[in-house]
Amino acid sequence: MQIKLVNVTKIVHNLLMTLKQQRLAFQIADNLDIDLTDVDIDIFWGCGLSDFKPVYVSLKQVAKHMRWQALQMNGEWDSHELNETNLIGKHKFLILDGE
């Protein structure tokens, strides 16, 4: 039996949230006709901390997290917070759905 070693870091890196996935998540987040009430985002608690490990999430979870972090009461987007969410996602979110 031959065992082949795989570079897990490279595999995980390839699964991290891409720009295309960020855009798809934002399209969901920006469409307020899409109800995300039942989408659980507790998995993101502490995602801005340095010791937060990458997590597997859906685009809808990322979209709800974007709304939570960056959508203001006046309906406008806080670009700073949206950027922070995207930067964190680029390093910590492993997207299970979406291209």
C-alpha cells in the first residue's frame, strides 16, 4: 500500500473565499428581498481575531454576516466594514457552495 502525502495547506488555500464568491455573497446580501432570517451566523463570532481558525460556510451565511457587519440603518453600506469582512473571508472562510 502506497501513501501519497498531500499539501493540505495548499488545498485549504484553494478553498478560501474568492473574489467571485465575495461578489456572489454581496449580491445576496444587497437584495433585501432575500430573507436570511433563518441563516445561522454564530460560527463567525471572533472571526476577526488572529487565532480564529478557517470555517466552512455557505454563501448565504457570508451574505448575512455582511449585512450584520456592514449594512447601516439608513440602508447604505459601510464600505470599511464590508472591506474588513471581505479581507477576513479571504483568509478564514471556506465556501461550501458557489463557484
